Amino acid sequence: MDKKAIRRRIIRQRDRLSQEEIAGKSRSIAERLYRLPAYRDARVVMYFITFGSEVDTRPMVEKTIKNGKMALAPKPVVKRRELIPSQILDLERDLVPGAYNIPEPTEKTLRPVEPEAIDLIIVPGVAFDQKGNRLGYGGGYYDRFFQHLKPQTPLVAPAFELQLLQEVPVEKWDRRVDMIITEKRVIITNRELKIT
């Protein structure tokens, strides 16, 4: 099956989840995230901001700020297909619907942070496999962005179980995620990461 067909199928299945199911599963994923050493040890955490039927990252952003950590959200630069990580102080005030209608920092609330400062990144994706291969939305923004991170920065993907496939088609430049967190389990794909 080609990438476009997989994206359509998984997004269709995800869109069938009720708001209550998304909220409940997202809470379970968040609780698993907070228990991980990679989260506990991180001072600067970058999140994708939820769009549509994705795992809800907004409560995670709020909790990260309350925990005294720096929370970041991406500001897409559409012409260059790049992301600018920006500090979030207040979700409601700092974000507006932007490129592709995804919430992003406004020009006034843009507080750029160097990618090398990021200790943990919570990455989006449509589908994943147990090896950590990731099928994104096709824009290539994150694939480009990963090149600017410190090599040891963990890539963690929150996903619903329905987003896990036997195998995800990949290109040679695709970077695997180090960990996938679902509502049922934590899958470590990089053995150097500690789970407890």
C-alpha cells in the first residue's frame, strides 16, 4: 500500500473516535509520558499542537509549563518547509490557527529557541511500526527539523493503538522515533533509552 493510501485509511479510522475516546486515550498516553526518565530529566520539551483527531497534546503542554519546564511549539515557515521552535507561556493567548489550520504561535508571541536546546521532542505522525518507523503527513517539516537537534535528543511519538502498523514505508532519509507511547503501552525502539 502506498503512503497516501495508508494516510487516508489511518486518518479515517482515527476520525471515527469520539471526543470522549480521544480525551481518555490521550490522558492514558500523557500519564505514561510523565513517568518516563526522558520526560522527568528534560528541561525543554517541544510538542506538536494537536489538530483534528490526533492525540491531544494540549494538557501535556500545560502540565509541562506547570512543572517548571520550558514548553515549545512549532511555527511553520511554509515557503521553506521549516519549523521554528517557540516557547509557549499561555496556550490560549500564544496560539492561533495558522498553516493548514494547525494552531501555531502568532508573530507577536514568537519566542524562538535554538533546536540544540531541546531535550525531548514529542512528534506527530499518521502511522508507526514497532521499529520506530514513522509515516508523517507528507510535508517533510519534521524530517528537516530533526537534522538540527542534538543527536541524542529523544523523538517520542504519542499515538493511538490503531495507528500502529506491521510495517510503515520509509525513505532512506527518514529518522526513526525512539519511543512510541499508546494508550496501552510504551514501545522502546532505541535500546539506549530508559523506560523507568
